[in-house]
Amino acid sequence: MVGVVIVSHSQTLAEGVVELAKLMASDAKIVAAGGLDDGTPGTSFEKIYNAVEEVYSDDGVAVLMDMGSAVMTTEMVIEAMEDRKIVMLDGPVVEGGVVVALEASLGTPLEELQEKVDEARDTKKLDN
């Protein structure tokens, strides 16, 4: 099963996304990597690295990030783990996190998860 990491500048937000996703997909391998090591806002290389390690399997890991340095720090983690199968997904952290957790728990391959996030985003758009 693909592992999922939620990266946010806020520890509370990242943990909240994981909590919501677990309500929908209780067996998902999803963890939060939010805030700095002391719990203050920011992004932590070590938290992201350790989160990837925690949920990693041969199926790989999908990472959703909120913005800015969360993206940059995740890129640095991926460079440091170049032998690993890790993909950054572009999508809303909350909705994307839930969709990815659900899809991963259903066995959707890592390579198809961005498409699932895009479908969820398109479904959410309101027709005017």
C-alpha cells in the first residue's frame, strides 16, 4: 500500500488532515509532518524525512504539502532519498489527503494518485 505524508507549516493542520483521512480510510498508512520540531509553525526536514521512513514500502510514498517552504523542504527530502519511490502531489491538502488515503487503501498505484486528486478537485468546482 502506498504511504501518505501530509506536510504543513502547522502541526495541528497536518494532524487534523490525518485524523479526517483515517475516518474515511482507517487502514491507510498516513502520517503528519507539520510544524517545526518544537511544535512551532514551519517545516522540518527531519519530520518529513522520518514521516516518509515511517510509511515507506515498495509501493512508494505520496506527499501533499500546503505551500512555500513545505514544497521546498519536501524536495530536499526527496533528493536525500533518491533511491526511494516518492512523489509530490499537487492538490488541496485536506481534500487531497482524504482522496489519496482512500485510494491508497484501495490499492491505487502511486502513479495514478495525481489523477485521482485532479478528479476530486474538478468534481468540487462549481459550475457558474
